[in-house]
Amino acid sequence: MAVFTEVGFDEADALVQRLGLGALAALRGIEGGIENTNYFATTASGEFVLTLFERLGAEQLPYYLCLMKHLAARGLPVPEPVADPAIAPPTGHALSIPANAPCELLLSVAGKPAAVVQRLQGHSELAPTAAHCAELGRLLARMHLAARDFPRIQPNLRGLPWWNDTAPVVLPHLDPPQAALLRSELAYQNHIAESSACAALPRGPVHADLFRDNVVFDAAPDGTLPRLTGVFDFYFAGTDSWLFDLAVCLNDWAIDLPSGRHEAARADALLAAYGTVRPLTGAERALLPAMLRAAALRFWISRLWDFHLPREASMLKPHDPTHFERVLRERARRPFELAAAAEALAA
């Protein structure tokens, strides 16, 4: 959500008008992320987000955009991409989402692949309660089930092969204890990935980056409980185990940020709510501690990469990699905290 590529007002205005969204009234760059260029665009017909993809290529992007369209069509609160009317199918016809089909949702701006999606209403809750975590757990399970029949397949591009490729690049920047942790954890995760239990985990499209700032809430009609109104930023999505997706959420929503320690009340609420929609299998409950470590490792490596090998961008603010180092050490030191909670759900 940093601005790597500047987009002029006139260029953005021409785009939104071509998409049938009306004249552009305001355009504002969004800060806070580190992967893509994002702008809020206000038009005569509403609020939208314009994204220019800085790392991903046109061959990868149809998976993300069509997945969002697929989930929106099933009533999930995700930002629906806007199709280009010049290549979109006639009204009443489905978008072209089978594997390798052209994607009517993929645009081009300033020489970069791009997309325009609806802006969701609500605000992110950066200090979530157990009630917020329960809302997230139910929504995550619904997303997993709703995407089972999504026809496109694309691996998680920040999965184990990427960890193995990226670790040697960041290792020279680490002190000896950090390097030892990275090497040992990577060896452990390669061992887990080769197991038959891991291969048998339920799989499908996953968000893979469902942090607190990628979800928005509003007050429930009676004002007593939070209501989840949207999930966005699907640009790390891929086909992976649903358990990995759940672990990513637990490592952010149910963690004490200063210490990286497990927060039981929020974790229990998230797990219990997820299980009311899709109960975990026995294999998932057994592998949850290992997958929590995997999710922490994934974000430690990516933050090390972004921190030590930064790209130039207006408003770029790389995340502190030591946070997920702390989470990983805590998950490795106390592997049974969440395992016990998961087993309690099966009782």
C-alpha cells in the first residue's frame, strides 16, 4: 500500500470513466503496505481502490481477481473487482474464470497490471477483542468452504519453496542466534512438509495474509457486538492448506504484539467460531503447533527480505522483522498452548 508508481489524476479519471464509474472526484495514495501501489478513488458512483501491482505479473493476477469475484458472488464481504466493459462478457454471462482463461478484471495503468475494486465500509480493529476474533473465525471458515469449487489453481507463491529460496538471501544480515533459528526452523518445516499427515490436510484457496489491517468492522444494528463488514487484500492468496490460513490469523489476531506471546481468550474464540462452520480434522488439530511455527517463519522471512533489501517508494514503511522472530520463538517454546485448545473443540 505504499506508492511505488505515481498515477496522475487525469489518467485515473480516464480509467474510471472507461469502466463506467463516472467522473473522478478525488484520488489519494494509501500508505501502510509494502507490496503494491494503492489509491483511494472517489467517483460519481462511489468509493473504489485502484491497485497497481509492482511484483506480480499478469499471468498470476487472474487467480486473485477471479477469486475475489467468486467469493463476492457467494455473498462473502470481499471487494468486488470491476470488469473492463470493452472485454467483459454480455450481461447475464459468467466471467471467464476457468484456468488459463483471459481475465476481464485485469487492467493496465502506467504500464503496470492493475485492478479497480469496490472500497469496503467499516474500519480495521487493531486491538481486537474475543468478539472480533469470533467474527473473523466464522468468516474465515465460510471463505474456505465457499472457495472449494473455484476452478483456478495457483500455489501459494510465498510458500515453502519461496522460504527455501529466500532464506540464503537474508541470512547474511542476521546475527548468529538468528541465523541458527532460521536454519533450524526451515529444516523442521521441510521435514513436516514431507510427512503424509501434512499432505493429507484439507486444501483449497486461502487468503494467506489475513492480518488485522486487512479486515474491517462496523457496529451491529443493536450496537452491542462488532460486525465484520469486509475482508480485502487477496494478493497473497493461493492454493494451500486451510490450516495454514488459520495459523496466519492466530499469529496476528491472538498474539500480544509487544511480546509475541499467545493470547488464550482471543485464540479460543477464533478457533471455536471457526469450528462451528468447519470443524477441524484430527490431522489438523495435531499439526496446528507446527503450522503456527510455519506461519511465523513465513512472515519473519518476508519481513527480513523487505527490511534488508528495500525498494524505493513514496510512503514506504517496512515492517519490523523482529516481531515475527519473537512469535516464532514463542511458538517453538510453547507448542501445546493451542494444541490443547484445538483438542478441546473435538471433545
